[in-house]
Amino acid sequence: MNLDYATLDLLRQNHPAWRLLNSPHAPLVASFLQRVFIVPNVRVMAQADLAETLEDELFALRERLGAEAFPKPALDYLNDWAGADKGWLRKFYVQGSDEPHFDLTPSTEKAIAWLGTLAERSFVGTESRLLTLFELLKQMSEGSETDPEARIADLHKRRDEIDAEIRRILAGDIPLLDDTALKDRFQQFIQLARELLTDFREVEHNFRGLDRRVRERIALWEGSKGALLEKIMGERDAIADSDQGRSFRAFWDFLMSSSRQEELSSLLERVLALPPIAELGPDARTRRVHYDWLEAGEHTQRTVAQLSQQLRRFLDDQAWLENRRIMDILHGIEAKALALRESQPPGIITDIADTAADIELPMERPLHTPTVKPLIADIELESGDADMDATALYSQIVIDTAQLSRHIRHALQDRSQVTLHELCKMQPLQHGLAELVAYLQLAGDNFKTVVDEETIDIIAWIRTGNDGLEYTKQAHLPRVIFMR
């Protein structure tokens, strides 16, 4: 980006990160949000919990700086920070809850990260970063080489270097990193791990912006459904096939591997036990930083899933064909709300009276009124058909969900995660689709699960037809992963 005067002046006026750094309350905002959201890697927090935590912070500051330092209640500060003129917090409602929730915006996290670089560091390492740059250049050069002979020659050279190193180790010459090199590389690892969590929030913000544009387009659309879906799916594919989308998908596939997770855990345990690293006093959360990556990635995947859910809801919505007038009124309300979003009227728009209980005394209730007695017509009963097949009354099946739960827990004893497809291979479905639906119900109620929308699993089972022959049935569904 070209940092000329016009660009910087525009950023100073509109960018939330610049507004935060220029705010007189910047020490309170940055310190509080860094302690509550960034350090524990909290992605979403309810309004009541966040307001209570901020109230404790304000109480301590008022005791030290005076009662006039921060006179407003904590909730007023949170709403002010989430306003359109600030943009430091995102206030929204999660599905199934009527309580507002808050999350950091990527701009706020960038500002806090930049403030962290202003502190003087006791140790500044440069060797590890130079080696990282050199290794990146080698990967780009080797990865873009199209000449097979050149690539084979490079592989032979690397093999000779590995063989020479093996001979030196066998001879007793074992090169080790000194304390300075270990500290240098560990500091770079911590910095990259923190930046990776920051990037996740920005990727989630971009996907959320796509979801918002899709909802606006659906609300204002007046053409055919096919044309709208073509535009929406084209935009969704553009995001998924972009450099950012491909990089995130490759990272997520790498992180979802159980072998990679176990390898990361063992490497972190070994590195954190080294005396030079222990002297640095690393944060206790460093030991599970890869699980923080996984949790942040789940939030991003969940945003993409909400986008798909919005598309499915639009496809299933057929009420506007039956009552077009009601749908036109609703679309008009949505269009006017979107038009007024950036210029909301000042003052109180509407008031809701406090709720109160309706008290009814027992003697105020009406007495029982008998229902109208039906009139039974005097009609002679006729005999029915006695040759009907009654086997259908006894062919009902009951799915033993407790047995399915035991099967899932047994599979998770020796591994950290297992897919629904693997569970069905270990114990084939006996009752077909009904048993498969029972697995999905357990996934949503009793177990922690992750749904990979990008990967489709095929689950098959054998069904015996009325003619006595066996038929193979299949179900295509996104990959469902049960987590320990």
C-alpha cells in the first residue's frame, strides 16, 4: 500500500485501529480487551459476563484515579466501543439466544498487536528470521522448478548432505543449538503463533462480510431465484477459490490430522522442557497453542456453515409463492432498514413497557363448561375387510442410542477424533437410515463434533427388500467428526 498523504489522512479518519490509538481511553480499551479476549483466546463473550468484568476493571481504576475518571457504567462503554463511529467491538446475537454477545474486530486486534511491539525487548533475535527467509526462498525456487533434471540434482545434493550429517553423528560429532539460538527461534515461534490467531479473526471477518452481502442481496432481490443463486454461488466460489480461501483450507486440512496434532503436542512438550526456554517463562497457554488454532478455525468454519444455512433457507422458503403480498411487505421493511442502517435517527426510537405478571384469583376463573355432546347417528355398522396384512404393525424398530454412544466412546479411547464414516465401517448400520439419523442426533446433543463441509463421505448399508433380495443403500453427507 502506498502511504501517501491522502491515503494516510483517509485511514486516520475512517480506520478503527487509528481511532483507537488516537482515543483518550486507549489505555483502558487496549489493556482490557487484550486481557479478556486475546490472552485467553476468547472469541465470543456474552454481554453480562463482559460488562461484569469491565465493571470490576472500572472500579479498580476509580479507586486509584478518582470517581470522575470513568463516570459511565460498563455497559455504556461497551455499547460505545461497538458503535459505528468506533468499531472496536462487534455486537451481535448468536443463534438460539436473546442476549447480545461481543467479539473483537480485526482492526482492534491489529492495533493491540502493534502496541505490543512498542515495548522494549530484552532479547532481539535475527538469526532465526534470516534462516526462515532463506528457507522460504528455497521452497519457492524449488517449487517452481519445471526441469526434472534440476529437481533430481537438487534432491541428490540434499541426500548427500543428509548422509554426511549421519556419518558425523555416528562419529560422535552431534551439533547442538546453543541457548541464544534456542531463545531466538522460540521467540519467533511465539510471534508467528500469535499472528496466526490474529489472521484467523480477519479471515472470519471476510467470510462474515460475504454472508452479510448475501443477506442484503436476498433482501433486495426482485428477480428470479435462479439468477440470484447464480450470483450468490459465483461470489461464494470466488471467496473459496481465492488465495486466502485456498490457504485457509490447506491449513485446516493440515491441522485436522490427528497425527499432526499428536506431533505438535509432543514437540511442544519437548521444547518447553528445555532449560533455556524455561528461563524465558513462557505463557502456560503455549503448551496448547495448536488447540487454540483449532478453536479459532472452528469459528471460521462455523461462519461458512451459516452462509450455507442461509442459502438452504432461501431454497426452502416457498411461502412467498403462496402469499406474495406478505413477502413484499417484509422485503420492503428489510430494504428500508438497510437504507437507514448508516443514518439512524437520533434519540429514542421506541419504548417497551416493563413486563408484569397477570394475577388471577382462583374465584375469578370461569367454571368448567362441558363441551357439546356429539350426536351419534343411528347407522347400521358394516363388516370390514378381514384379509388385510397386519405384519406392518409389528415391523417397527427401536434404535438403541445407548449402544451407539458406547460405540463412539470406545472408538475415542485410543484416538482424539473419529469420523462417522469410520464408525459405520467398524460397526455397519443394522437399521439403515434410522440408525444413521440417530448418530447425527448424538453428534448434536451428547458429543463435541466438527462438520467439514468441504469433504463428502459416502455411508452405505444393506437393506432387505420385500422380495427377499438385498439392496445396497447409500447416503452422501458432509464429514462429521466426533472429538474426544
